[in-house]
Amino acid sequence: MFDPKSDYALNKKDLDAIVYIDAAGTLTRLTLADFSSLEEFQRWKAWSDESYHQIENAGIALSKRTLSLHGLSEKATAVQSPEDTLMEALEQQEREEMRRLLMEGLDNCLTRSQRRRLWLYCVDRLTVRQIAEAENVKHQSVVECLAAAKKKLQNFLKSSD
């Protein structure tokens, strides 16, 4: 990106002077009066223009190869601590174990039709009427089956405390 306030831009824009900014940030202009001849001024002006141009191009080339972190949120560049990573892994293992125990409990306390209908109702979000139609049974049969499954699960969860 071209910076209109860079040394290169200021020097190139001012044809009657060699412009530079020193380390303290002071803008200095060297004019024809500061040189012994027009030829010497023109030689140094051409040299400064070329030098600033090379520096500007090097800066542009560098910026094209690097990623600016300006504007990135802290969250995007944050690294999770090892403790947090470990805790998440342990919590995930605990959830997997609880899921496994729940599935075992479902297998042990529910009949095959209760598990299937409960799955269709809770996970697949089918209505009682849709389940009854899909299984070619009466609506009341599905209602009773789900009620019995709910009661069995409540008893199973109470007994596992």
C-alpha cells in the first residue's frame, strides 16, 4: 500500500528539495541553496528518489509476505491453555461414559419396541400419530408404549442414584 506521508512520497512530491524525516521525526528539506551546484543537487535528488523507491518496494514486498495481526480479535489468536485442553478431554470422556451407561440402561430396561418408539419420538421428533402410521398400529398403542417407557426410565434412573 502506498503511504502518502512516507519519506518516499514526500521526497518524490517535492521536486525542488530532498525531503527526509530524521529519527526524531523532524521533517528536513534540502534545497538547491544547500548544494554547491545544480548538478550536485540533481545527482543527490535522483539518488534519494531511487533510494526511497527501493526502500518503499522492499516494504511492500515484506507486507505481501506477512500477515497483519491488526484487526484480529484476541479470541482468534488466543491459544487454549494445556489445563483447559486436559479438562475438556476429561469432560468429553465423562460424557462418553455417561452416554454408554445410559444406552446400557436403555437396552436393559426397555423392550425393543419401546426403545424404537422412544427414539423416533425424542430423537427423530416424529409425532405419536406419525409413529403409529409408520408401524401400522393404533395411536393409543404408541401412547401407552411411550408412557410405559417413560415410567421404566424414571425407575431406572432413581435406582441408579
